[in-house]
Amino acid sequence: MIELSRLNGHPIVINAELIKFVEQNPDTVITLVTGDKMVVRESAPQVMHRVLTYRRNLLHPDSAPPSPDATPAAPNAQE
């Protein structure tokens, strides 16, 4: 899933596996394999980057950067 923004600024989470294609003319329109269309604030290259990051994280989860709400590791008590 990738998080994007609707034109009014509200966040929307889209299943990246369902994206058929992305058009930018001038608004970015995402067409899903279901035929549904969504207009988002992000540019087509930004959407592509988020999809690629999502897929990269699926293939290599250990190389993924920590999520923003991940709690930092506690310092080692023996140090």
C-alpha cells in the first residue's frame, strides 16, 4: 500500500498492486485494474517512486528504512 493525497489534501492509501497506469495531464490520474480512477496531488514520477519503494521493500525488507513511527532501540544497559 502507498499513501498519497487527494486534491483536497486528504490522505488516501492505494494498493500499489492494483495500479494499471498513471497519467499526468495536468492532474495526476491513477487508473486501477478495476477501472476505478483517482486524482491525486503527487506527480506521476512521485507516484512511480512510491510504488518502486513499496516493491523494493517487499523484495528486500531488511534494507527498508525504519518506519516513521518505529520506536528507537533502547541503549544497551551493559555499556
